[in-house]
Amino acid sequence: MPLLVEPALPEGTLRDGAQPQLATSDGLVLRPWRAGDAPVVQQAFSCPDIQRWHVRRLDSLDEAVEWTRQWAGHWDTESSASWAVVDSDDQPLGQIGLRNISLAEASADLSYWVIPAARGRSIATQSVNALSAWSFGHLGFHRLSIHHSTANTASCKVAERTGYPLEGMMRQAIKHADGWHDWHLHGRLATDHQS
């Protein structure tokens, strides 16, 4: 059954180029994950907050290695992407990613986490700003969204600080270990002004 509208972005928008490194305004770098990052990833997913909001854990270093390696395949299928947020010593401090990529709609959802030792330094905020600028400016995305449990106030603050206004709430839209949570929906368009 043919579409009646042209896809907003063509197939190959991601896979026809290498996943880039992106710089934040405060000197951090977003780069593709490497297998050598697995110990940091395993430690990150042992954090109760990351487990709570991302509803998964990693039980072994092998699982963490697989987690880092999966992203090359997702880039090639143009379904999602993830970057390690690293400091000047190339040490991962967090993750920023595009999930549920739709090239037809030129849209994606953002996901992010920061290791406990690096929190309070605006790492998520700077990473969202850098990835948003690239996604809108270079890729030509039309819309990016941030979804999170209404109980996750830290994620809500990041969305607000990065120009993603609250658009609404979806009742009991995500299941966490403690049951169903209402979900905030934040969104930003390429045409929205961002200072």
C-alpha cells in the first residue's frame, strides 16, 4: 500500500554516514560507544535510579559489552542511536540517544542518563542541547520528544532547561518495577526558538 506523502527524510539519512562525534558547549564530547566502555556501563546500570527509570539492569560484563556493541547495528537499521558522553580524558559520564527514530516523520525520542558521580554538572542538559542541535540542523529532523515518568523530576528539569515544553501527560503509559506510571510528554520542533 503506497504512502500518500513523501517520507520527510530518505532512507540512509543515518546509515550512509558514520556516526559522528558531537561537542557540547562545555567541552564534553558525544561519541559512539566502544566495547572498552563496558565496565562504566555495567556500573551505571547498577545504579538504582538508572535501573528505576530505564527499567533494566546488566548482570555481567559480557552483557555490558553487548550493550555497547548493539548500537552499530541500530545505526545501520536507522532505528535508534546512542552516544557515550565523555570528558576530556575520554571517560564516559553518561549516555544520550535517539530512540524510536522515524525517518518518514523526521522524528525521534531522546533518552539520557548520567552516572551518579557526574550528576549536578548539567551533563544531561549540555548533551541534550548538542544532540538536538545536530538532529535538527544537520539531519533535518522535524520533531524530537522526551518522555519520562511524572515521578522523575530530574528528567523533567532537563527537558524544561533544554527548550522541550511539557505538552501533556499520558496516564499509566509506562510500567516500572513499582507499577504503572503516568508519563510526561515534552516536545520540540525544528521551528521552535531556542536561545
